[in-house]
Amino acid sequence: MTTTASADEWYRKRYHHAMAMNLRLPQQLADALRELSDETGRSQQDLAREALEEYVRDYRLRVYPKDVRHLITPAPEGSWADAILLDPPLPEGTDVQALLQEQRQERY
């Protein structure tokens, strides 16, 4: 008796758990992506992947005012020390939680 892998198992082995997709871009955006790829020497796929990673990471931050988003942006993996160096630094005696609370009160 022989056994064969299901289509799902075959697909997972073939594509190594990565998702492939087609993305249709307006001509102006496609041209800009192509130019950026030429300028940076990076592939269009790599640039698009990086942009999507940043968008997904920062999506939930859109509810906060733009002037404080940089204070609560998640740190890139492996750079925890860089994340706590704020530019510009917070005033002495102020922490991020207090600043966020103040910003939320001003919004409502």
C-alpha cells in the first residue's frame, strides 16, 4: 500500500510556508517602485516586502496623533537599546505613559 501526501502537505513543502501573491499597481506607483529599485540596487520585491512589514507593524499606531507615534513605534527586533533613545528626548520627569495619557485627554 502506498500513501501520497495531500495537496495541502505538498503545497506547504513546495513553498516553505511563504505566501506568494500577485499585486497590481497603478502605473505611476509601479514606475516609482522600479526607479527606487534601480537607485538602491534592491529588488522591487524586497522593497515592497519591507514597505508591507512597516505598514503592518505600524497600522495600529494610526489612532495616535502623528507627533507622538515615534514615541510608541515598536522596536525593530534586536535593537532594544536603540528604541529607548528618544529623539528629541522627553522632558525630565516625563515618561511615555504620561505623555500618551495627556495626548488622549486632549483628543476627547
